[in-house]
Amino acid sequence: MPPRTISNDLKARVPVLFFDQHRSVHEICTILGVKKTFVYTCLENQTIHGVAYNPHAHRSGSRRFLAPIDIKFIEALLVFPTTHTIYLDEIQEKLLTQRDVNVSLPTLFRTLRRLHLSRKRVSVRALERNDLDRSAYMNRIADIAPDPNILMFIDEAAKNDRTTGRPKGWSLVGTCCLQRR
């Protein structure tokens, strides 16, 4: 497990506690809930750089490949109601044709994860679905036929809902992926 990142605000408190309030290293560790190594590193950075952190340090790992405008393009592509069921290779193709950016599929997947998007089953809702109209219809039928056993329904239409659309789509984590048909 990588070491947890500690904010510069917390690092700035170490020299104040040590030099201004004359606290010991053990007391600082108890007050801030940090380890001795962290306190000694902050004090060393304070004497060398004048601040409690290393201003010349940089983030580890490689830089992000996609520019912020490319990420906005992907977000706009997935927010549009007809394209939230798009596949990764289709996003890759659209980035190449419209933004002239050649990106790998794993990079796209990591970018979507960083945007808090996940791939989940599409829940289909009818375009005509209206709860107010449905309740009015049910009340009208209840007036016509008080006993539901006397009603007979005939359906001649057959439709396979499984083949009309894509089964999975992208949506924010914690929300369901809705598609209106």
C-alpha cells in the first residue's frame, strides 16, 4: 500500500509546534497523529527550503495523456442520451476522427473511472410512460369494470426487447443507467 498523502497544511503545523511552542517530537506525533519520520522530514525541509515540504518534489508516475478539453469531449459524448451506451472502441474512434487524439483503450477506461463513471446494465423506460396518465387510466378502468376477473386482454404484437438496444451503458457511480425508448 502506498504511503498516504499528507496535506501541506498539516506539514506547516510541525515547525510551528516545534519552534514556536517548543513541543517535543513525541508530543507533535501525539497531537497531529503522525509518525516521527514525518516530523523529522518536515523539520529538515523547513531548515533546507524554508517551508515544511519539498517545493521541488513532483508527482510520481507519467503525466496524463488526455488534455482537459479531450476529457470534456468524452463527458459530453456520454451525457448525450443516445450515446451513453457507446463502446470504448467507438469513443476511441470519435476521439481520433473529431479531436485527432490517438489513445489506447486502457487509458480511456482509466479516464472514465477517474470521472466516476461505471458500466452497468441499461434500465429501459418507455418514452410514453407517464405516472399521472397511468393512474387516470387505472381509475377509468376501475369505474368500467369493478371486478378485474371480467376483463380479457388480447395482445397480437410480439417484440423482443433484448435485441433492440445495447444491454450496457455508462453512468455515474451510484446512479442507474436509464434509456428511454
